[in-house]
Amino acid sequence: MGMARKVKEEFLEIWEEAMSKRSLPGKFKNIDFNFGMFELGDNYSPKHTAVRYAFFVGNLMAAIKTGF
């Protein structure tokens, strides 16, 4: 989990830097998930990645729909 969190944080830093160059408003937040809600344990797996990806894409689509 620690390694996955570090990779996610680095991705968000790169993403924010790229978006700042485009003058887009807003900021991404690093959100810790309660994977227990999805009946996922502490051993990080592709299912954990899928949950995070679905959450990220859903929020990104909502932001685009509302015009950021």
C-alpha cells in the first residue's frame, strides 16, 4: 500500500504541473480510500487499482461536465 500511495502522489504532482501549464483551475486531492467498503483487504491488488481508477475517472468526467 505504501508503494502504491507513493506512485499515486507522484502521478498527481506530475498531473497538477501539466494542468497548471494549461491554466485550468482546480486542484486534485490525495484521498485515502476505505477499501473495506469494497470488501478488499490490505494486500494491494488490481482490484484496488480498478477502484481508484473508477473513482478518478468518474470525478474527472463530473468536473468536465460542470466546466471545472
